[in-house]
Amino acid sequence: MEGKPNYKTKQRTQLLDYMKTVPGQHITVNDVCDYLHRQGVSIGQTTVYRQMERMVDEGIVNKYLIDANSPACFEYVPESDHRTEGVCFHCKCEKCGKLIHMTCEALSGIREHLMEDHGFLLDPRRTVFYGVCEACRTA
Amino acid sequence: MEGKPNYKTKQRTQLLDYMKTVPGQHITVNDVCDYLHRQGVSIGQTTVYRQMERMVDEGIVNKYLIDANSPACFEYVPESDHRTEGVCFHCKCEKCGKLIHMTCEALSGIREHLMEDHGFLLDPRRTVFYGVCEACRTA
DNA sequence: TTGCGTGCAAAGGTTTTGCATGGCA
DNA sequence: TGCCATGCAAAACCTTTGCACGCAA
């Protein structure tokens, strides 16, 4: 599966440990650096970028591109989700900018529909539903 | 529908005229500037950015984010697509870049589901499904 | 010991912003 | 005439790259 070496460095371990404490949440590179620095742990942001890229390749972390000028979001994929191939969708509110992160049967059905009826293999990591959230709509 | 003023400036007209000549194609801000400058037309890239944003708000242009460090792509939406009043969805192939327009009952059901079960008002003009089209998938 | 990982600084590129000027209504 | 749009320059921002050093194997 992989031919590259992969040292178990202190930084990788600390980064991965942190990601595991926030499964299913969207974390930016800055979030990681801020958190670890507050914990007194020293890690360079370049290292976080490189380790994140590696973990995405390994399939243990997902990368999301929400908006052009928002930083990339990373999310730890729990091993239980590995097996069920958990599909997570994102809704972005155009008013308040809030990102809603949802896992839903009906939405998973979209994938199947697109595949079966349109031959289109949907990539939920890149797909964002834009609209207006409930709070902004009722306001 | 809109409260903002919208002057018919020379730059907006020329930008829009150009976009209309390349419907369904993805155009970057640089593409526009280069093309218009070759035509001897003077336009600042800041103006292109601002007019593009406005046209996206108006729903006559779609904005696509293909990759994190690629410039945003814009695409003119033909008026025939306008009239479908939000039941037209777009799928963008990450491999070949092809844009697929689809009008489909099952997809319209997504809107209702998101509204009823999640309180989220979907804006189909801004929402693009990313994935791999049938041709690229079987290749 | 070998060579991979790290981290600082700097570069690279896209997009936004400040502000004075010019043009549409 | 009154605003809005324009455009230049500069800023802001995220991400990548170069290179020397340190650490895992």
C-alpha cells in the first residue's frame, strides 16, 4: 500500500493523539498549532502541513475544502468509520458562515442515486451544500 | 431580489460579453484579464474579482473550487438554466473538468429533506457536486 | 551511520482592502 | 451632482519550498 518510510516521531505522535480526541470535527492547521502550543508542545506549522498530507494519503484523515479563502479543514476518521465508509456531508451558511457537519441516511442516498441513475461518483469531501441555516433563516 | 445598485459600466459589459461567449467553460480571473488585454480592452483584475462575485450573487455565474491552490473558476450560466428555478443541479468532474447539468426529481428531494429535517435552505445555484463522471470512471 | 523528519525563513500565488480617481445615473 | 465602480498598490492570507540541523531506525 505504501512504499514511503514513516518514522514515528514525537511530533507525529502528538499530532495524531490530538486528532483522535476530536474525531469528526473540523480542524485547521492553525487549530492544531494553537492547541499544541498552549499545551507547551513545540511543533512547526510546516510539519503539521506535511503530516496532515501524509495522513490524508494514509486514509486516516480527511481533508475538506470548504471555501476559496478558508483554510483547509482536516478531520480524523475513526476506525469504526473506516469500515462503514462513513459519508459526511457539509452545509455552509452563506449568511453567518457557519459550517454544519452532518451524517445522514437520506443524504447518503444521494450518492447511490447519482451513481446508479447518473453514473456519477460523488466525492463528499469536496462537495459542500450552500444555503441558509435555520438560525439565519428565522432571523 | 436585490437592493444593491448595479451600474452598467463598460467593464461589466465587456466582462459579461466575454463570459457569454464561453458558456459551460471554466474561466479564471487571469483568463479574463489576459483575453481582454489581448483585445486591447483595459480592465483591472480587482474589478474582475468584484464583478465576478456580484454575478455569482446574481446567479448568472457559477464559481467552482477545483483545488486548494488553484485559482477559482467561473462559468457563465445560460439563461435556459436560470428558468429552471433552482431544480437544476451541477456536477463537476474532478478528472476532466466537465460540468454536468441535471434536472432530476430525486435531487429536488434533497432540498425538501434539508429543509424539513435540517432546517437548511439549500441554494442550488451555488451548490456543486464534485466527483468523477461516468466516462472518466470507466476509463 | 544513513537518510528521513523537522522547523525556520522565505517564496509563491490568490484574493482582499485602502484610497484616490473617473464615470454612470 | 451624488454615489458607485474602477484600478493601482499594498496588504493579508494560506500553503509550499529551500536548506541546515536533529533524530529515528
